[in-house]
Amino acid sequence: MDQRVFWVFASAVCLLSLTLHSSSGQTYPLTDDGGLGRVFDGIGGLSGGGATSRLLVNYAEPYRSQILDYLFKPNFGASLHILKVEIGGDAQTTDGTEASHMHYENDENYFRGYEWWLMKEAKKRNPNITLIALPWAFPGWVGRGKNWPYDFPDVTAAYVVNWVIGAKKYHDLDIQYIGIWNERTFDSKYIKLLRYTLDKTGLESVRIVASDNLWEPITVSLMLDPELSSAVDVIGAHYPGTTTVPQALTTKKKLWSSEDYSTFNNEVGGGCWARILNQNYVNGQMTATISWNLVASYYEELPFGRDGLMTAQEPWSGNYVVESPIWITAHSTQFTQPGWTYLQTVGHFAQGGSYVALTDGYGNLTVVIETMTHDHSICIRPPLPPFNVTSQNATFQLKGSFVSPNELLLCLMKLTERFCILKCFCPLQLVDGSFTLNLAEDEVYTLTTIRTGQKGSFPEPPPSARFPKAYKDNFDIRNPPFSEAPNFADQTGVFEYYINLTDPGPHAFTLRQVVMERPITWATDADQTISVVGDYQWQDMVVTCDVFMENVKSGGVFVAARVDKGGQSVRSAMGVFFWVFADGSYKVTNDLAGQSVLAEGLSGTRPFDWHNLSLSVKGQSASGMVDGRQLWKVTGVSSPKNGWAAIGTHSFELAQFDNFNVLAE
């Protein structure tokens, strides 16, 4: 009898639910006899699509660096292999807008936004991380008057390639993949032109992911069009439900789940993530899976709140939460690397659950097992068909080049408890190259020859706290580290720090709305621009702000309270909106669209002059002042009951804001 000593790496608590056997149960071979499977490309997170990392940049140290370590530091937390970012398009793309590097055709600035910073921070921790970029939306000028970015493919290709060049020139970032996405179809002419433009500018190494949305119809087109096939390196699908289509496999292209998860990050969300990380390959031969989103760092009441691998939505308190998906990710990322190869011996267990096995080709072996039950692994999309998982014994038989492995560790996480991982060692005896595990429900196991994994930790962050009830910002920053003001979350339009070179007075430094043309986006944005800030639970508050209109004919700006919607629902936002216009009038509405009018009249406001607006909302009463003069007072404001404070403009127009102040009760 051939006996070898293996090691079990598990929590003492978990050992109570872990039984090791030398025999019994269904047998599953782990072998490279007959060849290997596809090459593993990694596991990643997505910042953007849109503005999902907005609040992260506002964290103070050391908490911001701790969050980044949990995401990117090798052998510490999620240890991500891939970072995918949005190429900002000045447009609403789910939870907010991200600034474009080209607001206008003759404008280029490669320091706007925070994705540059995030990529550099990821690279600082993991120099080998794969960088991917995708434009979800485009500035309006790209469409040449049409709400479609591909009618002028040369313009769009140049716009995207400029971003790639800027990443390298100004930030020393090498972008390895560019995604091509739209919700309707794909444009083969644009894909070919993008490939040509990349090549002629010396960016032959940048690969294309298409259609970065659906398996069809691009898979058929790739088989029929050799030129298109040579331009596309990866077929990417969003939320594929762990399955692919036969034609995609026939193309021999890399297959990725290039956007997945998007699920509330509690234990059920962790179960969703565990299941799809394995089954995307077992069922669909997908060699990379990327989570939308990387970190839930936006106001939780925006769409898809807390749909990230971890939660960091309180920069004002410093609180963050390392959620279960971080450690689910670690079960794979800390014990494999891109370039490893899947074994062909992967699959489902007889009583439910799945396993994958990977090797580095030099004798190392990692096996990841998940036994997620249906109700403990439901993702937000697509619908999950019924299935059953029950506890079972599973015998693994090592064959081929794995007959004589090095010490093997076993890591265990049980999602019905709190993080149960990487705590102690126990010996495991093998009999004739096999071992048996008792697999309980809702657990994740990693068996590996790699000994470098660990559960990284920091001291507990500060406790959670509500947004401060008294908040002000005069935007007086000469060299801001980011183009956005802290805690303001742009929902339509882009509000950036601005220096008035011609006005050295009290309004030399302001916040300016800079989008002058409706952007091209798939989301339901608004006809007005708006940036929200504060605590969604605020009810009674006073909002004051200095405003400066730059549109002579139809300029208009507002301050607002109790704004109840944002993200892709912003068009239907309700609240109390106090508008003033360049023609000397004002209006008070119960909605952002301006259709539900509560009061209106003359304000005496004019363009290219500073005015102070003050909005007070208490109970069902509201009142407003301009430059210290009360203009209106209304009663019967019964809804909404609560919401954010906000600033914005009547249309896509230039306007400035200064000395913002909110006092909530």
C-alpha cells in the first residue's frame, strides 16, 4: 500500500465539519493523462460601468491602502489577477458618470477621474496584473450629432486609441485588452478599424475583446469573416449563466465572462461568486471571470448597492467591510496564476457541486471545490434553474504526473458561518494515491501544493457612521489630487474642479459642470445634469450654494433636497428642486424633469454673475432665498420623505458652483 502524507489547512472551527477518509464515495480522477484543458487567464474585478469606485478615492490613509491591499496585494486577500476599468464617457452608465479624457473634440486631458490612479495602485501591488479597458459610453461629439458611436468608426477608434496612448504616456500603464460593447449588436467595421488603428500606432500588443456583451451574433460572424476573426482575440460575454454556445467553442478563441456577479455581497452573494467561478469553466469553458463590481464604493441607495467584492462606501468614517466574496476569490487567486492550465478532469459531483483543477506545468496542482446549494448561490442574473446539492463523500484519485505531489494543503470556507479559512494544519494520509473528503453543503475547498496563501488582515477599521449632518465645501484646492470634489456623486453631467484664471477673488476656485452636449449612452440618463451628496435618509435640511450661469439664452441651475433616485433611474428622480434661470426667473419643482411645479416667479438672476441660493425643507414645508431675499414658501410637500442634497443644471451647459453648504437635522 502506497501511503503519502498530505496536509490539511483549515480552521479549527471548520474541522468539526470536515471528515477525511481513505476510501468510499464516488471517485474523481485528477490527471494530465490525455492532455490538458484551456489556459487560465485569471479572475478580476471591474471599476466602472459606472462610477462604482467613486467614494474609494476619498478615504483617508491608512484605510484606503488597506482596501487596496485586500483587493490587489498577492497572497493577502482577493489577490486579483485582472483589473478592468471604464474609459469614461461623461455619461451615466449605471451608478454615475465618469469623466472623459476628451470632453470635446479638441480637448485632451489624461488626469481626469480616478481610474488612472486605481490602475497604478493595482500595479504597485501586483506588477503582473492584467489591465483591461472598456468604453460604456462616449461624449456626444463622437457621434457627430447621432446617439450612436459607430457611424463614424474612424472617430471612435481614434478616441479609444488616444486613451490607450495617454495611459502609457502619462501614467506608464500598458493596457493589454480593449473591450467593445454596445447593448444592441456589434459593428464589424469598427472592430477592424480599431485593430488597424492600434497597429499603425505601435499598439500591436493590445488585444480586442468583442463583443464584450453577448455570445451571438459575433461568434457566427467570426467564423464567416477571416479579417474580423484576426482582429478579435477574446469573445467576452456578460452574465452568461455559466454557459456558452457551441459556435463560440468552435472559433477556438479565448472565452471570458467579461462581466459577471453583480450580486449583493452577503453570504448568498458569496455563494453566487463561488459557484460561477468554478462553473464558468466546467460548463462554459470560460477562462476568465470578472466581477462587476470591484468594490462597492458608491452610495448604497444607488442601483445595485453593495454589489461588489467588498464594501467601502463611508470615506467620512473610514469604515469598510471585507465581504465573503473576497475570501471566495482568494480560494482560487492565491493558489493559481494566469498561464496555469486547467486539467481536462474537471466537472460536477454526483450529489451536486463542482470542481476544477489547474497546474502550472511544473508539478504544482490546485483543486478548487464548491458545494453551493441553489438558494445559497442565486446571482442577480440570469435566472437560476433548480438543482440539488447534498453532503457526500468524494474520492479523488491522483494520476499522471500528479502521482507524487508535494505537500498538499486544504483550505476550507463555510458560508453558513463567518470566514472560516487558513488557520491550522492537520496531516492527511493518502492510500494508493487517493483520498476522500466529506463535502458538506455550502462550502468551498482548495487543495493545493502552493504554500504561500494566507488570510491577510488589518486592525478593525473605524465603526460605521452616518454622513455628517453639517457638511460644506468651498472647492478651494489649487492642485486637487482628483478632478472630482469629495463625496459628490455625478449622476448626469460631470462636475470638476475649476480655476478661474480671470477671477482672483473669492470665486477663484469652483466646481464646474463641463458637459455641453448630451453624451452617447445606453442608460436612461436625464435631460438635466445633477450631482448628489450626503445621507439618503436626510429629511429636513438647509442647502445653500453660490451659483454662476454661463449660458446667456437658456441657462439654469438648481440646488435640491430629498433627491430620491440616481444612477440609471435618475430621469425619474423626485425631491424639492429650486431652480433659477438666466432670464431672471425661478421655479420650484417636485421632480428633476421640472414637470411638477410647486412655485414660480421672478428671481432677478442673470448670467455671468454670482448668486447665492438657499433652500430650506422641513416637514411638508419648503422655502427658498436668492441673495438673502426670500422668494417663495410652499406647503404640502408630502413626498419624497427623504433623500440626498444635490446641485445641477437645467441642460447640458457650463455652470459653476461654490461655497456649498448643507445642514441637516
